[in-house]
Amino acid sequence: MQDTAPLVVGIDVGGTKTQLRAFAGDTLVADHVRSSSGWRPHDPVAAAGWLAALAAAALPTGARPSALAVGGHACETRRQCAQIRTALQLHFDAPALVVGDAELLVPAAGLDKGIGLVAGTGSVAVGRFADGTPVQVGGWGALLGDEGGAAGLVREAVRAVWAAHDRGEEPEPLTLGLLSGFDVPEVPALGAALEHATAASAEWGRHAPAVFAAAEAGSPLARTVIAEAGRALAGLVERLAARGVMVDDVVVAGSTVLAQPSLYDAFASALADGVPSARPRPLRAPPVDGAVAMARSLL
């Protein structure tokens, strides 16, 4: 296999799942999906070992990559990504590239430039300055940010419900949905339920469907939370534009924003108001295709 065509490997390490694709020329050699459990991007040696173990499990026995590109969830700085890349050289004698997972979106869409916006469990937007330097906004995690992602939506929904409770309002569909989902008897207990989560992003985010269900049931609170989430996502693009990043094409991905038309519509409407020149483009290809494209560019 290696004698006829170089083996390129692309890996998308998302917040929940990881996908590896490998090609020898145009021939698909591996397409492997697994949980992202155990991914530790803030420990470069551990992260590189995790990636090497993934490749060993997914690739044919004895296969050696000719080039490897990784888009990693929570790879938040150039320094961090460079450290993982350096550690990878202990496992692979091949050119390698490590970027944040949102950077996979633009090449996955077949574009040379643009903005990548992810709203899944969390939210983040990435772009590049004219000199090619990458820049990221958002991605602060469930406790501090991630507005428009599943975890951020739930956090803001709880805040809205609690404010309504303090105003003496009667429980409405969003309140009832959150009480049921968190299995607590009254609104004041929701705060403790959030605080006791051991993995806030994942544990909060799984309750996001209750927010959208409440909106469909006519909840004004839920509809306001979703509208504000859409504005927050558009705000990420506005922030990049304000820093001088070209934002003509905005490639949108993520299990939350693409699965929920009300959130996508709120985002698109707010984007049209804030950055009229920006064109939102829902990503139709898997992000791992962007990693494969980046790996090919290394040959």
C-alpha cells in the first residue's frame, strides 16, 4: 500500500466523538469512529500517546502514515497545538499538523479561507489574519462561556427560569422541562444540580433538548434563551471581523446549531444584522474531511 500511494491520515477529535479517516491515494483505507474519552489536550505527551493508540487501532497492521493532520477539541493556542505536534514526532516519522477542531471546517467545506463556527456541546469561532496567523474567539467552556452551545443554552435557561421564579411567575414549559430533566422538585434546586455536575459541559449539555422542546410548546422564556444564543453566536463572528479577519464565508457545524432550526435561524438573522457581508454555510461534509485535506497539503 505504501509503495503505490502515500498514506494520509486525518483525525477529528471532537468534544464527544473522534473520527479517523485514512486514504492511500483516492482509496479509503480506514474510517474509524470512537468516543473522545481520555483525550487530554493540555498534556501534550498524553495527547500524542492517545492519538498514536487511536491510529494503531484504526489503521491496517504495519501501515505507516506519510502525513498526519489532527483537529483537536480544546486545542486552544498555537503553543499548545505545537507541543502536541512535537510529541507526535516520537510516534510518527512523518509530517504532522495539529490545530483546533474548528479549523477543520473551512477545508472540509472545500474552501481556502473563511470562518469556522462550531456550536455543539460548546461554541467557538476561528479564522485567520491576512498573514495566515490563526485567531480564535469563544470556547471558554460551560462555566464561563460557550453561549449558543448545548451547555451554555442550559446554563442560560436555568438563569432565565430562576429569574422568573424570583419574579413570582407561575412555572411554564421551560421550568417544568428543566425540573423534570434534572429530577429536582423546585426551581431553587436547579442551581445545586448544575454545581454538582462532575463534567459540566457534557452533563449540562444533555439537557439542551428540553430548551427547544419548551420553545415548541410555546415557552416565551425558552424562545428568548434561543434568540439570545443565536445573537451570541453571531457575536463571535462580529468579534473576528472587528479584529480584521475576513468573514465573507462562515462555515457552520456542530450537533446543536445544525440540528435545531430555531437556533440556526436566530444565528443567521443576527449575523445578517451584525455582519451583512457574511454568508453562513452549513457544513454538509464531516469535519474529518478537513483533516484529510490538511494532511494531503503536507505531502
